[in-house]
Amino acid sequence: MAGKAPFLPYGRQNIDDSDVEAVVAVLRSDWLTTGPAVEMFEAAFAEAVGAPHAICCANGTAALHLAYRALGLKPGDQVVVPAVTFLATASAARLTGAEIIFADVDPDTALMTPATLSDALDRASGPVAAVAPVHMVGQPVDMKEIGAIARACGARIVEDACHALGGRDADGHAVGSGATGDAAIFSLHPVKMIAAGEGGVVTTANADIANAARRFRNHGMTRENFADPAQAKAANGSDNPWYYEMVEPGLNCRLSDIHAALATSQLKKLDRFVARRTALVARYDAALAALPSRLAAHARPCGRVMSGTPAWHLYVALIDFEALGRDRARVMGALRECGIGSQVHYLPLNRQPYYRKRYGAIDLPGANSWYDRALSLPLYNSMTDNDVDRVVAALVDALEQGS
């Protein structure tokens, strides 16, 4: 008797023996944290994205918070964030005291556009300190146009690239290189392109931003350029070997050597992972394009491709559930009964209770249209072509139930 088909989650890590060996080597070393594996990973990551500086930290949320703080965000500043993104893009800015202006998104890609950014800037109550475009699902934002608009109003740019490691902009620059933004941030969560268990990275071409991010991830401590040399110096004029200073509070957002070793091993496979996901997306696209005619008019891939070269984190089918007379939750339940996971990315942030209470109701039709139709299907590096075929067959059955 054939065994039951394995469950296909919407995303998962791909760990092999080389990853295990890298972690074991650290466990057998003298350093589990604040050791050489962290610096090795930062150097490798900076090279991978073509950025002068890479600062690793505990997770993608910490990376956002470090980037916002390093740019000097303070209470009362305004930050433009696209409505369709994970909570952290906005909440990390709120933790600095900044206020959020939500930009609408393209309804078929969930990306901030020059037009939606301009509309958000028009709604600002004063100068905007920062703009945080999100490379949603792995599709690069049109950073040349977004960057020009942001710079024209004096705003700094933090690219949320958690979905887009391995992608390139329209000019061929790797996402996160610093070619267009002040800083970019990445996540190393297990469902992302590469995994560290948990982890994040800030990249930048600006040495001052890099130094500030390093300081804030380690309690705000510094062991150089002391503000109080009278305390710092020994009698012979040298620095006291134990001495450190804090001129502004920070947090412990460090990445351990254990996580850094896994991430370094994973990073070596980046090109292969990107290529595999690209092939899986192409297979999904072809399968959805061949749906039965009664479904094809109302179920299709998310829009292709606004700018640059994607590095796909998610595969999102846009399904007009209302036109098909189907309830999305029931479709997801039917998929799960077939051993297939799915997810919705994301409820627009302006509709979250916290932001509705703070800013009132905001009508963002592009974000609403995306949210109403979005269904994330399984996409991860170890999937097979047959897995894609199985997902699409189960989706067709789920959408046809009751017809």
C-alpha cells in the first residue's frame, strides 16, 4: 500500500549535512556567541549582496529596529510604510516613537509604487523622515523611482528586503547593495531564502549607519572614541582594558555564532536556492495558466514583474473568491485535508486594530484588493515538480467543491 503523501507547508527550511556540520563545528569550538563565526558571516553576506557593510542581529524585526534607530528616527517623525507587509515593518518604526503613514500598493503585486508613495506623502502632516518600501514576495520595488521621490522630500530609505535575498533591481544591483537606499534589512527565518533558525541582517553603504547599528545591537556599548577620556585612560595614557561606554541605550540584539554558522553554510547555496524557486514559480505559472476555463478567469498568479529580477519568497495565487462563490477559509481547509498548507500574506496593516484606533479608518483599495484575493501556496527549496502539480490539482478540487 502506498504511503500517505507528506504534508507540504507553505514554506520551510532546507537543511543538509553541510549545514549540520557547520553548526556542530561551532558547538565544539570555544565560541558560542560573540566569536569569529559572526564576523565570517557578515563578510560573506556583504559580499553576496555587494554591500560595504553587513551587520547581523537576532532577527528581521531587530534588523528593522536597528536600521530605523541608526537613521536617527525619533518620536514625532513620520515614516511611510506600505499597507501590505508584515507587522514589523511598521511596529519597529513605532518603537522609535515615529508615526506611520500607510501607502497603498499595486493590487496585483502588493508593491509600493511611485504613485502610491506620492499619495502617502501628500497625506503627511509635515516632513517625512523615512520611507520603507517592501520587496513583497521577492519582487523588487522600482527603487529608482521610489528613491528619487523619497530623496526629493528629504526622506531616508530603509528597504525591507526580508522576502528578496538574491533579487536584483532593474539596473542589475543586488537587493541590499546600498545602491539606492540608506539601509536594507533581511530575515533569516526558516521560511525565508536562507535560514539561521532566527536571524536578521542590516546592510548599508554608509559607515556611520553601520557603526550605529553595531552599537545599538550591543546595549549601545562602544570601546572606542570615548566621550569621557578621564575615566577611559590608565595612568600611562593607554585605554583601560576593561573600559566601555554607553552614550545612548541599546538592546542585546546579537546573533550567536551557532546561528551565524548555519547562515554562512546556507548562504553558499543562495544561487541554487534562487534558481530552484524560480523554476518552481514557472511551473506554478504554467499550471495556473492551464486551469479549467470556469476557474481561469478568477484564479491566476500574482502580477509579473514590475521591476528587476525577483528572488521568490512566496508563491501567491490571486483568486476572486467572491466571483467563484467560494469561502477562502474553507478552501484553505480543503487544501489542508489534502496535506497542503497555505497562508494569507497579509491583512493590510491599516486594518489592524492598533492602527485603526491610532489613525482611524483609511481606504486603500489596492491593499484591499490584494488581501481579498491572496492565497500563498507552498514554495520552498526542496519542493519537487510533482509537489507543484499536486498542489495545483488540490487547489482545483477545492475551488470546484460544491459547483
